[in-house]
Amino acid sequence: MSISIDDELLSLPAAAKLLPGRPHAATLYRWTRRGVRGVRLETVLIAGRRYTSREALDRFIATTSAADGEPAPTRTTRQRDRAIRAAERDLGL
């Protein structure tokens, strides 16, 4: 599922204030990029700023809670090395 145009959009700092423990906005940004246990927080990019919604936060919390106890996805050394080479190639190194 994805964020709908009908959802009330929240900046990542505003969304962080809604969560228990009030995580830093950088934590929410990390959830959008790396995720938690293979689950990423849904966001939209508008004019260079990231936004999420209450509904997306609810889905993220429900999905990560359901994944609790499952091992986090891991990469093999070969997969990691391949990803590093691809990133270096993309950067022109």
C-alpha cells in the first residue's frame, strides 16, 4: 500500500513527535531508506522534502511488530562486495 493524496501529510519531524519516545527525525529518515527488519516507512517526496502520513506510520508499526522475532535480512559477503562495486561504479570511482 502507498500514501494516498487524501492522507494528511506530515513532515518527518512532525511525524516523530507523534511516536512514543519521540525519536529523532533522522531515525524516521533512516526507516525510509534502510527500514527495520526489511520494512520501510512509506514516504512521498514533494519539492525536495519527505513526507509521511499517520496511516503510513500505522502500517509501518503493524508490519514491524508482526516481524518481531524474525531474523533481520542479512547479506552474504559476496552480495555486500557486489553492492559496494556497484555503488563505486555509479559514483564513477
